[in-house]
Amino acid sequence: MVLCHNTMFDGAILNWRFGICPRMYTDTLCIARALHGTEARASLAALSERYNLGIKGTEVVRALGKRRGDFGPVDLAEYGDYCINDVDLTYKLFSRMARQFPKQELRLIDATLRMFTEPTLGFNAGMRGKKSSIYEGGHRVPFFLHWPSAGYSEGRDIETLSAHIDVLPTLADLCKLPKPDKRFDVDGLSLTPLLAGKAKSWKRNHLFLQYHGGAHHKFALGPLTNSVVMTERWRLVNTDKAEELYDIVNDPAQRNNIASQRPAIVKGLYTAYQSFWKRVSRGLKPVAIDIGDLTENPAVLCSQDWRPETGNPPWNFSSIKMIPKVTHPWLVNVLKAGKYRLTLRQWPKEADKTIVGVKARIKIAGIENEAVIKDSSKGINFTLTLPSGITELWTYIYTQQGQVGGAYFTEVEKL
């Protein structure tokens, strides 16, 4: 058995790099989320503190950006001790939490982790497009259901158009859970009529998909943009260049655009889309990050939550360590008017690394300020009096050559 904290990471390395497939995976992170909820802090450091197991240490943070040759003998010894401590803490944590965790749930964790660490589907069967595409190859995937005790054990293919939104109502239906009232407005449909061979009672006429965001996103938010309307036979694909119609039964590879030949079909699918857009557009509002909440003070912001108009912000350390010359705003909600200290950094505070730059600037709620970055500074502080309400927070760090990037990590503390 392989036991880790965040086994997706370690399990992927074992499998993809070394070809190791253990008899069972388990994960203290998954167990903790089940026991304590997704809102509770679930890092190994936080859980070790919660269960009084010991201190995790910060050697891994201090090692960010380093290569093997950057470690001296003392560094290697400290890092080795840190890794050994990690292993000990993870095992102690598992021993404590497993006492109150059902064994059958451990099997579910194993199965879920294998979906990531041991994927077996590596082709798109001739379909057009790939991940994040609105063509079939970007979103058409299989769904497997195996539940012998409920009678779902024989091999059978169901080709009827369905989607991820149908999983929740299906499981609720199969488990005979009471139906919620009308305030709980579910998008999906239960698949049980299809599973029972009663396809005639299936009520779906259309399915809709629309992408907003991601590395290749370059479209303004709006109706039809980067969307596809699906039926059992038709796909109305709306790209930034054209409106395309495909007969998916006779042209599964989506090579022959017949929109000009079937205008009535295009019009009908377009009309169906309007009701979808009316339903979902009401919820397409940006979510602001609360600052000034004393239960999380300071709030630590990361560039992963920047709001660029297109594409992805610097969201991982592979990109952040390059100190990219780009900046975008955070959308924040100042809960309480008053004095705040904002600390701009290029690395997390725990990394203990200096800022690469000579000047910092900040802009929030109509207030702008700047400061010189002194040599060896690891963070630059601004103390501002902010009004309450939703606003954008922009940060800028300038190099000697005049290039500008952002503070990829910023702490906001209510004083």
C-alpha cells in the first residue's frame, strides 16, 4: 500500500516515472477532507497541528527554485531530515484518522486516485479537437457505472447524449434519496430511465457547453462565444470565426460544415441556446475575495486568482520562478473600512526570498502609492486607509530596466 499526503502527486511520480503500481493507494488529504469538510485547513502542517503530532517544517519552501547542485552537505542533511519527518507525520496522521474512517471509503479513495495515476485513455478516437476545445475531442468522454449489488454489472453501451451534470441526480435517484424542493434547481437529469432501458421517457432535447477561461481563452464573456449546442444528431459549434453545423451521426470527425445547407436546423439550435444563456448568464458574476475578515487576517492572495481578460495568470511555481513580466488585478471585497497593511512579495513569505526589483506600486479603490524597494527586501509594505466594498487590487514591481511584473503573493492585513 502507498500512503501519502496528496497521493495524486506522489502516486503519479511512482506510476508515470518509475512504473510502480501498488496494490492500494490511500491518502491522508482525502481522509481529512471527508472527516473535517472541505473548508477546514487540510495541509499536512495544519493537520499535524490539529492532532498534536509535531511540526512539519519549512525546508521544502526554502528549497523552491533550487536544483540538486545548489544543495550543500548541510542543506541535503536538513532536507533529508525534513522528508523523514514528513513520512513519520503522515503515518501518525493516518493511524489517528483511520480509527474513525470506514474501510469501504478507503477503497473508494483508492479507485478515485487510480483514475488520475493510472489513466488508460490516451487517444480521442479520431474526434476533432483536444482538451478545452468545443469540438468532440475536447469534451466527449466515457462514463463507467459498475454497481453489482444494484444489478449494474453486465457490459452494456448506452449512446444517449448525457453529461457530468447528470451524475448527481442519478446517484440521488439510485440511492432513493428524497427529492429536494423546487428551490434546489438541478441542471442535470437522472440517467435511471436509460439504465433501465426506458429511453423513451428520457426528457433531454439539447445539451449546451460553453468555455470561458483557461490557457487558450481569448474571448470576451458573452452569449454564443466559444460554445456548442448538442443533440443526438447535431452539433452547432460557435467559434470566434464562424458558426458551424455538423451531422455527428454521419460525420463524427466533424470535417464537413453544413451550416449553409441546413439553415432551419441552425435556427432551431440557436433558439434553444437562448433559453440556456438566459438561465446561466444570471450567475456569471465575478467572485470577489474577502479581505478584512478577522478569522483570516491577514488574507494571503496569490496570482493564481488574478483576473486576466484572456488566458491564464502565473498559477504555478514553474511560471512564477521565472518572474514573468505581467500583472493583473485581484477582485477583492473590503469587508470593513479602515486601515490595512498590504505586503507585496514575489514569493510566499515562507520562502524567505528577496524581491527582484527596484520599485513597487499599488493601486486599490482609487488609491495609488509607490515605494522604493531596498536591497535584500523580501516584502514591501503599504499602509492604506480603504473604504469598504468591492474593488480591484493591482500590484506592480519594476526592474532597473523599467520592466514591470506583479506581486505574485500579497498579504492584506486589517489593522
